Amino acid sequence: MPALITLLTDFGLSDPYVGVMKGVIYSRASDVRIVDVSHGVPPQDIRWASYWLERAYAWFPRGTVHIAVIDPGVGTDRAVLVHEAHGHVFLVPDNGLLSHSLRSSADAVTRRVDVPALAYPTLSSTFHGRELFAPLAAELASAQRQPSELGEIAQNIVAPRLSETVTSPGRVDGHIVCVDHFGNLITNIELPARAAEERANLGLHLGEHAFSLVETYGQLEVGASGTLVNSFGTLEIVSRDASARRNYGDALGSPVSLRWSPK
């Protein structure tokens, strides 16, 4: 099976940035395959990208190289990391893109890339996706380089931007971390088994709004809102045949809490 590289960026598709990155990859490793995870991350939104990097990678085969370029520090002295976890390789700027779960994996190894040692041409100050991430990913995917050759183990890296949830009796606190194309407000809260079993007064709270748990969009009346577990395992606030974003505002970063009455 040809090697696989995924791309996750905030570049959008109206400019040539993504296409140029792919051209660089193919010029270094013409037999790899490239999958676009998303290029619709809002500009510089590291937390949004971190959620999708954490939730999407496991649907790809082991050995996949994942590039995530959401890089407001491009051109500065921010480091570049190559991270190994769960049999996957992640190539990211050191700005908090790696979530707690990716960093805490039992097999996790994070290295700070020795960029000068790569001997690439001089980097621009604005497009390291083209000049650094793309060629390095191609070389990793095609085994021209190994992660262990790229630099020393990173002892101190930027803390994750995607916050962990906080659990207490009858409650889990988290945040709205992204909003999808349909206007669903996606949280970082997973439904605890005990909450699903106890269920009494179970609801997700956003400000003064409370949303009851449903299993499908179709269980809601048209225009009504609720919360459900999405296909990536976290709770989201939805409005049937409508947009929760339009109904409740963008709410990105807003605190939310799942509450129930423990037995």
C-alpha cells in the first residue's frame, strides 16, 4: 500500500497554498497518497484544529503521516515537532496543537526537529508549509528519513490549547471547541457511562440554555434543539433542520457543562 499523508490546515481552498504543498510532496515522493482532512479551520484557530487532529487520525491506517499547519508563529523561532503515537506520525508547529491524549499515549515520543540539519533551502518567513512541512512529510512517508533522525527528544513543549474536561460528581465541565458546516456546536465532553446509565435530569448547559440528550437528529421536532453524541464521540448542541450557531451564537470557546443527578 502506498504511503499516506494527511493535510489539516487553515489555508482554505481559494488560494494556491494547499495545491503548492501537494506539488512539493509529490516532487519528493511521487507514489504517496494525500488525503485532505480539512482546510476550513478558521485562521489561526489552534484549538479547533487540535480537536480534529485528535479525533480524525485514528480513522487512518497505522504509519500515516499527519501534517497540521495552523501556524500563527510561522517565521519566528517557534519549534517544529515530529510526534509519534499509536503508530502514527504527526508533524506540527510547537504551538499547542498536540492534545493531552496524543501527548500522554504510552508509546508517545516527541522530538524537536533540527531544522538546519535538514539542509533545506532558505525558508521564507510566511510559508513553512511549502518549504518545511511538505518536504519533510514526504521524506518521512517514503522512509527517506526516520523520526528518530530528526532531533532530540523534546523536554518542554507548548501546553495543549485544547483544554481537558473537568469531572466532578454529577457533572462534567468543558468548552465549545468548534462549529461544523451545519452549525452544530461541538464540545470536548464525552458522555460518561455512569451519566448515560443514571440519566436523571441529564442535560447539557450552555449559559442559561439547557439541552436534553437525544440519540438522533430525527428525535427532535423541526426547529427544536438538543444535544447528542456525534460521530467522533463528543457531545454537540444541534437544532433540527436548522443551525445551532444561528440560534445560540457562535459560542466558540464558551464553557458548557453536562449535569445529571447521581444515584
